[in-house]
Amino acid sequence: TGADHRRTFRGLRGCRVFTAATGRGPAPGVTGRKGLRHAGSSAVRYPWRNQRGRTACLRRGRRNPVRAESQPVDLGHRGQLILEDVQGGKFCRLLGRAHLYEGLSVQDVVFPVRAIALWGVRTFILTNAAGGIGRGLLPGDLMLITDHLNLLGENPLVGTVGDELGDQFPDMSVSYSSELMETAELCASELGVGLKRGVYAAVKGPSYETPAEIRMLSSLGADAVGMSTVPEVIALRQMNRGILGISLITNWAAGLHDGELRHEDVLRVAGRSAQMLARLGIKVIERHLLSGAPGSG
Ligand code: HPA
């Protein structure tokens, strides 16, 4: 319930932006003890991954006030919550996320974003790794998510989620903020980084798609395919939060290129481009979210 979320995250109010970055880790200089200091003595437990190989209880450590201890099932996804200061504003970065393919419920998957939204965070930058299907998307490209296809067979708003969280039937016709997309494009061009636009299809995985499935996704209008993000977007739309979604294209989707699709290769490309994505995220935060623009914060 909302009250549970609130209790769990007590003491971390005031964060302005949340990013769920894929990839191996934060960009150098972005995180560190200095950035974490303002977390002060908050006692934070972050039970979105449980014991038995999915441990990631965020709690106060001796060296860092807020740090997850995790042994994620998927080594590509660490469970780590980091609080940082960017130009005087606080922001919160979540490295690693929970996925349906780990056998977690969709409620577990959206727990972190719901909880963080309940602290008062209004704007979320969600990133992911995805296979490129259309629009000339190549491995290493970044794609702004303009819209999505929910092919997960799950929706976090099924059942009851307390009134406190918002409308159970939220409008999804404009889920990704066009203002944030424009800011991201501006920032990307300043950084000399290409940024395409496209539709993201979420499938449950964890097996990759067959070539026939990719042809199907293509005919449905998907430009990229991945196994995440959409549950969080739905949960955040219910809570009326601003969302920027960016896919890092790690591979050609199945059947579009010779050769096998291997998870290690996906992780390698994700790791290589994670810093670029982090730089872009920080720039967007500086430019838009700390500028006092409407809806920022
Ligand atoms: N398919 C699904 N999920 C993915 C892919 C893919 O090709 N690449 C990265 N995540």
C-alpha cells in the first residue's frame, strides 16, 4: 500500500529526479560519497529484491549511507540506489531494476518507482537496453521512446492499488513527455550524440525473440524490443509523473542480422554505452529539471 511505501522510504524526501539506468554502473564523477552525504542518517531499507539470489535490501552501510547489497540474478543488473546532488538539486539514481522474467510479480517490479514517486519525485528518466527493429536503429544507437506496446500480458494496475496512487484507468495517450523529449534532443546534440525516436515493445522474455516474432513486432509498429520499462511507465502514469524513456540499442533484433543473439554481447554493448547515457541523463537533469521548468522537480 502507499503507507507501506512511505514508511519504507521515510527520510528520503526531496529527491527530484529518478533514473533507472541500465548498464554496469554510474559514470565516474557522478556518484561518490560526497554525493551521498546528504542522505545523512536516513535509515533506508529497500526490499524490492528478496533473499535467495535476489537480495538487494538498501540499507545504511558503514561507508555509504545508502547502498544496496545485492546479488542480482542477472549480473547485468545491479540493485543499487544512489542519491546525488546535481547543481544543488537532489536526485536519485537506481541502478538495476526488477524484471518480470526474474519471476517477480509486476507489483514487485513497480515497487521502486511507486515508492520513489511517493517521496515526491515528479520526473523520471527510464532507460533500458533494447533490440533494434526499425528506423535504421543500429547497435550503440540511443532511441527516445515516443510510445510503447505492452505485450507483457501484465499490468501493474490490475487488482486494487490504493486510491492514494491515483486513477486506476489512467490515460496513456501521452505517456512520454514531449517537453522532456525536446530537452533530451537538445542535450544530445550538444553532446554530439545521435538520438533517434521510436516505439518500444515490451515482451516478457527471458528468451530472445524468434525472427517471426520480430516480423510480427515490426508489423505492429515496434521500432525496438525489450523486457522492461513498460510496467514502470504505467505505474508512473497512474501517479501522473513526467517520464522520459530512452532505449540503448544493444543489438539487431533476431533475424535482422547474421549470427546468434547472445546475452553477453547485449551486456557488453550496454556497458560500453552506459556512460554516454549517464552523461545525457545528467545534462537533461541540469537543463530541464533544475531550471524550474513547469513540472520539474
Ligand atoms: N530483445 C529483447 N530484449 C532485449 C533485446 C532484444 O533483442 N536486446 C536487449 N534487450
